[in-house]
Amino acid sequence: MQAVVLAAGKGTRLRPLTDDKPKAMVDVDGQPLVAHVFDRLVELDASELIVIVGYQKEDIISHFGDEYRDTPITYAHQREQNGLAHALLTAEEHIDDDFMLMLGDNIFQANLEDVINRQRENRTDAAFLVEEVPSEEASRYGVCDTNGYGEIVNVIEKPADPPSNLVMTGFYTFTPAIFHACHLVQPSDRGEYELSDAIDLLIESGRTIDAIRMDGWRIDVGYPEDRDKAEERLQEERQDATGEIA
């Protein structure tokens, strides 16, 4: 299965760590942030990494080249940052079949395999890893509503009044049907082409999307303090695995 990685961002909120580099190249525990994403996708047997680049894309391309841990890399250029649906469309010409999508600023130690397996077993049009968060934090994310069968029936991007505390985590699997939905999306109130709106169009057209609850942890590296938290968790994981103190 191919994997798409969204890595075009500037990382304005990560300053000063991004004063001289794109967000994807910020050092986290001795390697670029996006390398942690690549590692997880390679562990999931990704057949190809399709990396969406934009801001200072040359830094990413020159660092990683055309493969990572023997997995080929293809780059797609998002010329303007107009939302996640817009970013995903830059990968459309490279996608052959069902694919994984991971945000390039999320570090996971979680049950990502369950998402892939659920979509394959149920033959759904998408499957998402979701997480319960404190209600006061839900408005920072895309919030999901589910039915009694564990299927997503609605997604709202960063709502002021979240209908639930179940949020998308940044790891998805899709069929190519998502691209048609992305083409139909109109700009949101904040002027972006939202992936959540494309997902809602899928649902409205009768497509089925499964929600898989996260078992493990993830850190969305949006601010400098998040980078510090990620390094602490990774070092703890390494210490638990080796018995050595980082």
C-alpha cells in the first residue's frame, strides 16, 4: 500500500525552531520530525512514500533523496498551502489504489496496523485512527461523530462547540474515491479546502468510514514544547526497550 505524507508546512507556531528550516526538518530526538513518520510507514510495509512538499522543499528533498530505508520516495509539490484537501490532491496522479495518509507532524506509537486491517476486512472506503481527548481540547482538532457500529457519520473541523470528544489523529486509509470528494470541496470559512469537508462528502454519498480507537500514544508537534514532549516519550520508549538510560 502506498503512503502519502503531508509535509509542506512552514511551522510558524514552532518558531524559533523553524527560523531556518521547514517544519518537517525540525530535529526531534536526533532526526528530522518527518523521519519519525517515515519510520512508522516503512514498518507498516508502505510500498512507496509520496511526500507532499512546499515551503523550503529543497531542504527535504536534498536530505532524503529518492528513497528511505529501501522504500522509494516520490515528491509532489503543493505550491500554495490551501488546506489538507488541496494538499492531498497534489498526490492524486501518483496513487494507484488504496493508500495510507499521515500528517507529517504527528509522532505515533500506536495501533496503526488495526486501521489498515479494518479497512481491508470490511472493504470500507476509509478508516481513521481516532482518539478521545478532554472536551476542552476537542476544538483544536477535527471532531468525529460515530454510530453504534463504529462508523463515522460526521466530521467537523475545529468546531467552536464540539459535538463529541472523539477526534481524528492524523492517520487514515482511503480508497481513491477521496480524490473525487476533494475536487468538490469549497473553501471553508477560514479560506481553506478542508479534508474534513471531503470526508463529509464521502459520507453523504453513502460511503462507509470506520473509526478505530487509538491504543498507544501520539504527539502532534505543533509547538516547541510539543517537540520536547515527543523527545521525552521517545527516550522513555527506548529506555524501556533496552533497559538503558537515555
